[in-house]
Amino acid sequence: MATDHDHPLVSVIIPTFNRGWIVQKAIESVLTQTYAYTELIVVDDGSTDNTQALLDRYKDITVVCQENSGVSAARNRGVDAAAGEYLAFLDSDDFWLPEKLASQMAFFRTHPEALICQTQEIWIRNGKRINPKERHRKASGFFFERSLELCLVSPSAVVIKKELLEDVGGFDEALPACEDYDLWLRIGARHPVFLVDRPLVVKRGGHPDQLSALRGLDKYRIQSLKKLIDSDTLSETQRMASAGMLRKKCEIYAAGCSKRGRNDEAAHYRQLAERYE
């Protein structure tokens, strides 16, 4: 597709695994965007349901198939196949409103310094709309410290310059969950994440195969924080805040392990917390 300075190509990446029952809405919401300068890449992460048959119906999308390797590997594979100057990610159980990409690309035109922005979201759980709590409130700019407690950036809401994602190293394929928390911390430590203050993403939750529904997710956040602190890329203020959050999460996770009789694991996380005093 021909593009120009005012209409750069956006590569949209949908990772999916056994989501034939819901992914069609995500695909259709990309194909009906008012911003026409897009390519859609769907990465089938080894589905064994009807996903492939559903994808075969579409002639104007790129389908990449891989053995089941997890959502991080699927997104990274999509990035490798992307031709766009900008990247947008959409989880297969979410969908966009028609003006989503147009609104963000208009933001980039008027804010040439921006490398990444996200939108507000509408949350649907078990078919009913819910309101995010105050701690989930999205900010704009530098909010690294606030992001340490929980993830404040949503993959489905983001548009990011491809060069920025390549610079920070993409999604960590060693993390089976909380890979988005990990990536946004690496980015947010160095760059502002801007907000287009409109709810243009519908996030659907409550189904049993959601990664965010897994128990013990703080284990992966701790792993991410340890890696970030050890990378020696943080300012002293950021390092101290990150170490404080690592200790807090280690204490909470260790208490949960002790409660369930996993005493060796509890001891490991208490010792880890002591290393970052």
C-alpha cells in the first residue's frame, strides 16, 4: 500500500491461540478502521481448533503460523514480518472502535517527538461493562514509578514506532505472563508513554484462558524487576523505587508460598528480597 509522510503504514499484529471462537471480532475491527494505511498480521501460535479455517476466509491479511511458543514469541514473530513504520498490537479477545488508529496517528502528526501512545479502554467482563479502579487510571508522559505496582499500559491500546521496539528488544519470550509489564517498564524508564484520552479499545475479560487470570503472576513481575535492576540502565531514583517494589512483591509472594506449604520457594524469595536491600 502506498504511504506518505502524513499517512505512514501501521502494521497491526494479532497473536492468537485456540481463539477461533472470538478472534473474528478482533480481525473485523482492524479491517474496518477509518485509517486505511494498515497491514494486518495474524500470528497463529499453534492453534488446534478452527482458527486456521477461520483465517483462510480472509484474503487481505498476512497469516504467520508457528508451533505453540507463547504470546511473546507470537508478537515478536509478527514484528519480524511487519513492514510498517509503526506497530499496533491487538489481543485476540479484544477489539477496536473504528477511529482508534486514526486518532493515534493524528496524535503522532501533531506530536512528532512521541514514540509511543495508547488510548483509554472500555472494560467488559463476562458480558457486563465494569469501571476500572483508581489504581488503574492511565497517565500520560513519564510514569515509571506508578507502573511498578501494576501494568498501566495495555498492548491492545498501544501504537509504537517500530524503531523503539527494536531498540528496547521486544517482548521477553522467557516470560510466560506479565510480558507486557516487562516491556512497558523497559520503555517507560527511558521514554514518555503518551495518552490519547478517548476509550477506543474494548477489552473483554472473564474467560478462563486469559493469561491475566493465572495465579501467582507476581512471580513473573519479580523476575522482570530483577532483570531490569540488574541491567544497570535505570537512574538511581528508578533503581531504588524498583528495588523497593521487588522487595514488596517478594514478601507478598513468599507469604503466599508459606501459606501453601511451599517453604523452600518462600525462603528463595525472602533471600532474593534481602539481596536488594
